[in-house]
Amino acid sequence: MKAAVWLKLLQEKGPNLPRPYADVLEEPIRELRVSFARLEIRLLYFIYGRSIVVVTHGFLKKTKKVPKADIQRALRYRNDWILTFGGGKP
């Protein structure tokens, strides 16, 4: 599956994964950009510390820009993750 290949690239390259594979949306939220046929799939994620990549959620992209609501959702999930697993404040 193509998404698995892109996730493997993300694991190997981390924050250095370039476009067209990934892009920064709104620091610290990034997107993994997977195209399949005519579908545009986006996996939103953040990087914690030097080596932890946390995928918050994914969706089918239907508009030119990533919806602000999805970026806000990823930020909420990030804050929750850091409070639960990061041992500190977001």
C-alpha cells in the first residue's frame, strides 16, 4: 500500500522528508501527502522530540487547502498526546 511506503519514508527521514511527500501546514502540524488514483489522502502528524512521529488523523482532501478544522483537530490531539504521554505541558 502506498500509504505504508510513505509512512516508512517518514520514519526514515523524519522532519527532513521533502515535498511532494510531506509539508508543514502550521507549525508543529505537518501533513503526509498520499495520492492514489484521483484520491488525495492526507495524514496529519507532529514530531515529538528527536525521534517520535505521531499521526493524529487522516482524511480525504476535497478542497485546495487543508481545512482549518482538521489542523485544529490535529493540534488538540497533539496537546492531549503530550499531556498523556509526553510528561509535560504542550
